[in-house]
Amino acid sequence: MNAQRVDGPPALVVGGGGLLGRAVLARAARTGWDVDRCAVPWHDPAEVAPVVADAVDAVRARAGSGPWYLVWCAGAGVTSSQGDALGREVATIESVVDALLDRAGPGGLTQARVFLASSAGGVYAGSSGPPFTERTVPVPLAAYGRAKLATEQVVARLATQGGARVLTGRLSNLYGPGQNLAKPQGLVSQLCRSQLTGRPVGVYVSLDTLRDYLFVDDAAALVVDGLERLPEVVAPGQVLTKILASQRADSIASLVGEVRRLSRRHARILVAPSPASSGQVRDLRLRSVVWPELDRRPVTPLVVGVHATMRDLAAGLGAGAVARAGGAQAPPPVPQPRAVPTAPVVVPAAVPATR
């Protein structure tokens, strides 16, 4: 909870301990929001709805008749999760939506602005004609993408039945300091850890695979600014679905090259087939054509973001965090990454990725 209240709009970040949630909390606090976080007890699905609903009630009470924000960044599943586990997660989120609607009553959420973190890679994995936009028909290939689409439909009820404004953000590949390496996710962080510890990392897709990598601080800025400006484009009771991405594409080979250059070590990667690769496609370029005004902002260059990620991991490894990062053996001496420029570049929103 926020022990020192501020005068800004009340907000609740659900899943504030994850990569995106922590960044949103930090951005919201700098923006002046009166922001709290709520952890989701995924291990006890029956408790999730009352825990979240109680936290939302507290935010609504502080808001009075004014606007308030609900940011959903929580999720236990990853791209390789099985369908039954993901189905239980969707059902749990539906129980939260039911509880919020029951407590607010019909049309009782008109002052709410809600953000849902979804996955562009998950929902467009089987779609045709990259770069994919919000006009592209979603065709998920794996249970993860189907679960994300189902969650979008569930959360949309906060708008259609409760009167909230809902922003669904279909995020590209997030990366940055603080990724949970206990989960099989985060290629950038996994590559950086491999370079720093000398342990090989497995890659189960072709090295010419194209992905859009979005630095987590850039994503958080889009989320916070998007919610503040949402009344410009969305009326109460409406949902806006938008791709949140760098709108640039980089191959895995180029990503490996950047990590190798910064660490000054040869990359140790194992390229091998995996059942998980069936849900992956070679080209996942993204371009947003909805609300382009929100995208007119600096974007962190990949080399700068990778450098920040590697420095964060190097600091942790130097402090004895190897076991927490997934290995018990002592690492070799940790090299310090090369210094790189820190100035961001501006990427026009309407320019598709061509690399």
C-alpha cells in the first residue's frame, strides 16, 4: 500500500511485482498518481476475486466521484504453459470481473479507466501479412494466445456491463532490468545471463526470426500516458485495443550480436527444435494504426536497453545472485559491459518495421 498519499488520481496495479507492473508503478508514482499494488494469490484461485475486489473498493473510495485507474499486469502463464493451466487462469480473471461488476452494479464503473496487458505475439502468431496491425484478424497458434484473446473478451465486460473505459494493450516482446528468470521467458535477459555466467542458452527458433522488442520503461510510459489520455478517444462503456510496440523488428541473430558485443564474449547458444516452436513464426513485425498520437515519443534503442539489462544482471551476479538466477555454481569473473550512448531515438508511429 502507498503509505504516503498524494493528490493525484487513485490507481491500483494488479501484478505490481512483475516486469511490467514494477515499471508501471514507478512511472505512475513519478506522474503523481496515488498508486497502490495488489499481488494475486494464484496458488489459491478462490481468494483472487475477493482480494482484488477489496483493493479496488479502497481505490474507488479514495476517488469519490472522480476518475480512478485499474492496471492489470498480472499473469501466471507464459508462452509454453499448458492449456488447462491457462484455462484456469482465464476462469480466475473472470471471477474477478464478476466480483467487480457485482459490487459496482450496472453502469457503476463509469469513472474507471482500465488497462489490460495482452500479447501481440500470442494473438497474431498465426495471422497473415506482417507487419500486423490492429486491423489484422488475430489467429493464435498456441494455448497462450487463445487464453490472451479470451481474457480480452472477459475484461471487456467491465466496459460493456460496467461502463468503464478499457484500454487493451497488445504488447510486443518486453525486456529490461528485473525480468523473472525463474520463468521460461525473456530472451534478452536469458541471453545476457548466459553471456555473464558462461552457461549456454537454448534457442528453439531460427536465428533469422524477427521480433519486436519493447523496453519495459517505454511500455510503462505508454500505459500510464494512455490511461491519462483515454477520454480523448474512448467514451464510457467502450474498449480500445492498441498494439504497444517499438514498431521495429530485429532478428535473433542481431540481438545475439548486440549481447556479444556488449559482453565482449562469444555467444554460447544451442539452436535445437522444441515442441514449443510450433507456436512461433518467423516474422512478427508489428505496426500500430490505432491512436498513432500516443506513439509519437522517444523509443529506447535496442543496444541501450540491452546494455541496461546486462548491467542490472551483472550487478546481481556480482552480489551472489547466481543461485536465484537459476544456477548454483560460481560464475566466472563478470565482465563489465561496454558503455553505449544513452540518448533515445524517435520512431515515427506510422512507419512499419522493415529490418
